[in-house]
Amino acid sequence: MKKYLMGLSIFIFCASAYGEVINLGEKNIYSETGFEKNLRNSTTSPYIITSKDIEAKGYTSVSEILDSVPGVNIQEGLHPAVDVRGQGFQKAKATVQLLVDGVPANMLDTSHMNVPIDVVNINEIERIEVIPGGGAVLYGSGTSGGVINIITKKYKGKNNIRGGIGYQLASFRNNKFDVSVGTSAGNFDFDINYSKNRKYGYRDYDFTNSDYFSGRINYNINKTSNIAFKYSGYRDKYTYPNYLDQKELDENRRQSGLTKEKDEKNKIKKDEFTLTYNTKIGDKNDLNILGFYQKTDIPSESIEDYTSEYKGMLQGQAGKLRKALSKPGLSADTILAMRKKLNAILAELGSTKSADLKSFSQFKDTKKAIKIKDKFTYDSVGSNIIIGLGYTDNGMLRVSKTDILTVSKTDMFGKIAMADTKLDLSKKTFEIYALNTFKVNKFELIQGLRFENSKYDGTRKNKDDILDIKKSKDDWAGSLAVNYLYSDTGNAYVKYERAFTSPAPGQLVDKIEVSPRVYTYKVNNLKSESTNLFEVGWNDYLFGSLVSADVFYSETKDEIATIFDVGGHGFGFRNTNIGKTKRYGFDLSAEQKFEKFTFKESYSFIETKILKDNSNSFEGKHIADVPKHKLVFSVDYDITSKFTVGADYEYRAAAFIDNANKYGKDKAKSVFNLRANYKITNSLNVYAGINNIFGAKYYNSVRANGKGEKFYDPAPKINYYAGFKYKF
């Protein structure tokens, strides 16, 4: 790894010293304040991916795009997980906030499902802004890791028809089709987008069939005011294989890991309606109002043959009864009762022709919200204050049912309920915040404060056991920063931010063992997490090179964790504030152009440690799934004005599999990609690429059980893609 770092440092130095003096173009950021601002006025180290970047590199999903970003780690698989600044994938579901046009996509239930991140047509994306370790004042709970905002294209002001069509073929029978069209009529702008992705994955039983649609109507009231309505819908049907043990991995890394066939139906359905109003009041006020309704529904059901397992369970019960009957000193009534039960089990065993295990789960997430913010510029040099108000009603429903369906030799049907749980909970949040930027000569002084009140309400049901949940929590966030604009192109900043993560409704309940194998649910006194972040950063254009660097340190107190009793799921558990964690590191990135060459380099280093753990299991250990090093390098060469070729390299260090650091690390990722793009006409271009050209072996994720046995989800080896795009 030292060799990579040395090479990167030398390259950045040479680029800065000898790079062509060019204008790389003005770069703006929107997500830091909710209003447009120049990148050099930012007190973060954001990473921006534009539509041009997406088109040039042939990305097929949002998760692929984010995997190229420094400081961001993606765990591919059934539902890709995204992590920023070393939260760990389980924690990141609650501490990294994903937005689409400012609308949060995170699900309220953080215990099982990841954030659905691939629910946007990537050809509709104008830019993606990644803000590591920031955004608590503006966005509230769940931003201690950072904020990712996907900003979609918005056509405006041309009275003609425009649009495009594209098609892509890739390895593993991956077919992707998309079409878009838009026009303007008077003061109205219209655009619609549709994409279809049908993909058979690298491994057997890995399949997805998804559709995305969006439509937008914008009315330009005048030159400074507009109102827009947008609908977007996402549908997906999918299956996914099991993890493989070492033996299965050695035999065939592409196999499913399924020991028997099962009838499985998995779906994702997401609908979102948004209404936005923007206006400028005089010369000093910019007002934005956002209202939205969002509903995500993820049902899953499966039926598999359970005959041998069911008969084995009955035989086990019969064996235990026979052993108990052999003990001396039993009363006649006890013997009679035990023999009666034994005979019933034997009769069931003898009469059973078949048995199926039927499982059903459902995750629903519903959001209704209105958010208002106003930017008031109060002096001639651009000092301003942003004031915001908001209300969000976020509901969640989680259902889990497991039944054994039996068929006797006389074709009589039976049903045995194994599990039946239902969580129907809501979190209603009121927010108010202010973010002030005061400019003095070359200095910007930034202060921010946010107050948030959350009310929890709902029930948790386990068969006949029902528990009412009612809670109210107050939280706050704050920020202080100084930005020094020392030149026309450069700035340096120092920042402090306090962020928080309030509990998910499902985390407010513990499962307590009141007698052997008898459990009840109880509302706990879980506190919100709080994170203190310190950061120093620098950005500048130097001799044709855009260079960015930051150093950060964060501590999280009262970190929330779920601790299971011995035996894991199905037994008791408690949600508790386990202690304190720290994360520190730095990020470096550079971009430069040498005649026909364009280079981009980035390196991220992060160290994590669990400082205090009330369970004494993880104290002094590193947080799982956090690679210490990540290096990304890309180069593009313009052979002609129409023909460009490029290459990418990504290195991601191995990370610990578990928080106890007991079972070692996964395998490092070291991947080379090649790509080419040819512009046949101003409207038509074709492209192709090869990913992982050397066939490196690595894994989407690795797990370990209590015995130390490891299980793997292998990532694809060498794979290809090719396609075309036509714009009109």
C-alpha cells in the first residue's frame, strides 16, 4: 500500500507543478445549504459526479457511481449498502442520509433493510453531491456519516422537443433500455423518463427485473418564480442467492448456495410525489417550499420443502419424551400425559406426507412532509442567513410470518404458526434551524443551530402479545466554521459540527426473558447518539489542477446497538447505548488536464476504534466493514475530438468482518477497468467497456458464524458492456 501512496503523492505534485494552465470550469454545490453556492465557499470537502462523468464511464447503477467516490464504500448484494467515513454498513443505514432532489430516501426501519439506492434512472441524473461528515443543521437526524444528494435533470425554457434513447448490453444477460422526452410550451416545461433493466447476475439465482418512470411539470410563473410537480415510480422483482461456505466457494464461486428449490417472490414498489415552489422576494430573499409524499413497499414470500426437517423435528421431540419416560419416580398422571403426547407426535409423524415452510415478510415506509426555507442576504458583500421549518410524518410497518404447512397421507391440510410479529409505528418530527454566513473581507464565519422534536407512536405485536409505544425526544445540532478565501481560486477552512441520530421506533423496545424460553416486550429508555466532528480542509486550482484535502476527527457518544441473548435471533435482545466510538482520517483528491489527457486521483485513509463498550465485547477493537485505505485513479485520452478511451483503477483495503475483530478480514479489492466512447454524430454516440480486466477475485461481503466459519458472497470477475445513446 505504501507504494500506491507514494506514487499518488508524486503524481499529484508533478501535476500541480507541470499541468496545463486551463479553466476547469466553475463548480457549484447545492446540497450544503439547499441553495446554489460556489464550491470554494464550501466548508466541507464534497465530491461531485456530473452527468458527463456518468455518461463517459458507462455506469449502470447509482451504487456503481458511488463506489468510485473517495471515502465512500459500497457493499453490493441483495440490497446494496452505502457507507461514508467509516460508519460500518449496519450503522450507515441510520447515519448516512441519501436524498433525491432533497427528499430523504432512508427507511425508518433500520434493523433489517438497507436504503434502496438504485431506484433512479441514472440517465436522469444531473449530478450527485457527496458531503462527508456534514449536514446536521440542514438535514437533521442521521447525518453524522454524511449526506448524498442525487439531483435530477430539469429541462427548462426551450420551445422544442428534446429527448433521447439508449440501450446497453452487458455480461450476465444484462439488458438496459431507457428513453426520455421533454418540451416547453409557453410558461410550461414537461419531461418524462422511463428505463428498463433486466439483469441476470454473476451468480446463479441472481436476477432483477426493474422499471423506473418519472414525469415532471414545471410552471414558470415569472422570471424569478416557478412551481413544479413530479411523480416518480420504481418497480423491481428480484431473487438473490445464499452465501457460500469455503467448500462451495472452491467448487464453483458462481453457484447459488441453495440446497433445494424454493418458490420465491420478492418485490420493491416505490412511489413519490413532490411539489416544489421557488421564488425570489425582492433582491434579498430566496424562498423554497418543498412538499412530498413517498411510499416504499418491500414484500417477500417463499415456500420451500420442509418435509425432512419437519419429520426430524418430530423425531427429536419423540426421542426426548422417550428419554423422559425412562426416568424413575414419575407419577401415574405424568406418565399418562407424556404417553398421550408421544402417541400424538408418532401419529403425526406417521401420517405426514409432506410439509412446506412458508415465510412472508413486508417492509413499508411512508413519508409525508413539508419543508420551508428562506435565504436572506443582509449586506452588500453577500452575508446571509438561512432559516428553515419543517414537519415530517414517517410511518413504518414490518410484518414477519412463518408457518409450517402440512399435508397428511389422506390429503388433510394443517398449519402450524412458528412466528407472527407486526410493528406498526410512526415518528413525527418538527424541525427548526438557522444557518448564518457572515463575510468579512476574505473570511466567512458560519454558525448553525438546529432543534428537532420527535414523537413516537405505535404498537409492537408478537402473536397475542401487544405493546403500546409512546415517546417524545428533543435533539439539537450545531456547527461553527471559519472559511478563509485567500485567493481567487483557493480556500481553507476549519469546522466543528455536532450531529445526532435519534432511535428508530423499533429500537425503543427490548425483548426480555421472564422465565425459561418465555419472553415479553418492554419499552426502554434509549438515548439519541451524538457525534462531535472536527475538520480542517483546503481546496484550490493550481496550475490547471483542482486539488482538495481534508483531515477529520469524530467521536460518537451513546452509540446505539442491539445485543442478543445467547442463541441470536428468536431469543431475547435489548437495544442499548453501548458507549463511545472514534473515527479519524484524511482525504486527498486532484484533477488535471495535459493536452489530450485528463487525470483524476483520490486517496482516503480512515481509522476507527471502539473506545468504550458497556458489554465489554468490542472495547479497543476496530469497527467492522471499514477499509483503512481506498485509492481511485482514472485517466482519459482524447484520440480525436470524437473518440475517447479511458481507464480506471480502484484499490480498497481489506476490512475486519466483525466488531470483535475475531474472524479476520475480507479480501482487498484491486480492480482495473477499460472503456471507450465514440461520438458518431452530435446526437449519436456508442460506448463499450471491460470491468475487472484481470479477473481479480474479491467479495461483495463476508460473514462469520459463532464457530468462526466464514461465508462469502463472491463479486463478478471480468465482465463487459456496450451500448449506444441517441439525443434529439
